Amino acid sequence: MEASLASSVYNKSVCQEGTIVRLSLDKCVAFIKQLQEGERFPASLAMLRGAAFFAGYEFAIEALLADDVHVIRDRLDDTGSGFVGIDVPQGIASEPATDALMGSVIASAIISAFMMPLLDPRNGTPFTVYTASPDNEEALQKAGVKFYAPTEKLGFHTDGMLKNSAVYVPRYIGLYNIVIAYNKPGCFYWVPFAAWPQFDEWAGVLGWNRAYRFEATPIVYAGALDRAEEAGARIIEAPVFWRDTSGDERAVFMNGDLQGPVDGDGDFDSRLVQRMKQSIACDARRIALPQRQRRLFLMNNTAGFHARDLFDAPIPGARYTRSFLRSVASEGPRITP
């Protein structure tokens, strides 16, 4: 289905509307009831610890998703897609805070069905919660985490992870919007590598497996959902375009600010990176879904780039402007020695 989607950032071409799976309210209520009866429902998100928190509830998660599990898997494994949205309904509980917690627990359970999440090093949870508010916007900017500020544009990129100083590209990413307090939240965008005609051309320009220096974006943790802390920026050396020795598996690492090649090529034109990003934004077929509260995005991070519009028109008086839960698969190709 083709749809012209309004965008405050990426409005130069027609987008393909993405797939949305809408969960049944009755099945969500039944799933939460099973957790409660098994004394497994957490009192808070901070209590949802460990990558195997939902072990023993696999059949309950399958019942929650029903036939939609095949739709989700097909989209994630399809190189022409790699992206799907899942809506968790409101009204699981009558009390708003409890309902929000239940929605987040369900999102985390669904994520666990498609990946083994990397644990947050600080909290031991299979996700990290990022929160912005009018009070901590300045702290976010001082921490250098401009891309997590709702009013900052987030350009096309892929996500990476560090394990023992080696760089990996996590296979899957899950992002669940807990709170969006904006009247104009815009869209979330996905570009499959297969839908970017210039992929091979740019891989040739920047080089397969050629190492570059990146200044990584610091991580900001939301402790009590009202403060931010800087975890510290660092320089990472990794290829932009990577492929294994057989050439069958490939990935892209594009996160943070690219400083230049490690080999010290004095002729490197830093404007190439912006030209490449412009090519992704303007020349590729994009899949788009509106950003909404209680919407989970699942994506195959080894098969495409993602981006989002800036958030506009904040809702007056809202305590938090945005809060989202992010999970990263612990598995994925290692792209550095």
C-alpha cells in the first residue's frame, strides 16, 4: 500500500506504509493475568531483570501473539522489509500508571520472543529506558545526547554495540514508546538496504571492511525517569560497510559522528558522509509508520537504516515529553577483529 505521509524532515518522496500488528485487548489482559497468577508480574520496570525473565511463559507469549507471530517473523526476515510495528492497546488496567506498566511489560515479553536482549549494564534489565522532560532537556544536551532529545532530528543510522572492545551490529532492535506528549510526533522511518539503489556504489566509495573512527553518542540513563546522567563519549574504530569472508553476510555501522578513516587518508572528504545520508533519505524506498504512544517497533538492524521525525507541538503541562524502552539483541555480526 502506497501512502503520501506528511513529514517534517523526510518529505521529498512517496513512502510505503509499514505493517502494523494490533494486539487484542482480551489477550493482553489474559497474558498479564497469567504473570500475576504465577507471581511473575514485576512491581516496576526496574524489577524486570535478566534476559530470561519470561522463561517458562513462551506458550503464553505465543497465545498473546497468535497468528501474528508469523507476520512479525516474516517481516523481520524479509530483506525487502525488516521492520514491523506492534500496537499494545490501552485499558488493560483502569489506573493509568498500572496500565502503562502493563503495556511496557507486554512489549518486553514480545521482544523476548524474537531476540535474546543484551542486559543494561547498570540495571540488569533486558532494556534501557530513556526519558525526556522539560526539566532534563538541558541535561540531555549537556550530556551530548542530542539524538535522544525529542526535538532533535534523528537521521538515518544503524545501531551498534561493544563487547570486550569489539564492535558488533546487533541483529534486532526493539523500541517501545511508553509516553509521547506531543501533538505532532511525526513518523518513524525504515530503509531496507535492498531498497537503496546506491548501496553497492557507496560501499565501493567508503570501502568494504575499511576502518573509520566514530565519536560515539553517549548513553543517557533515566534513573527515576526524571534525570539524566552522562555515561561518556568514546572513539570507536569500525568499518561503515562490513561483510564476512564469504561475502554472504553484510552489515552497516553508522552511528555517532564519523571522523575519518583510521588509515589517515588525507584526501578523505568528510562531506561524503552527508552526501551518503542524503542519498539514503532521498533515493531509497522508505517504509514509514506514525510514532505513537504504546507502539512497539521491531527491526532487523542488519538489514536496514532507521530514522525519525522531530517531535513538535508539546502537550502543555506534561511532566514527561517522551519516554521509551529500547532493547538490543545480544547476537549479531562482529565487525572488528
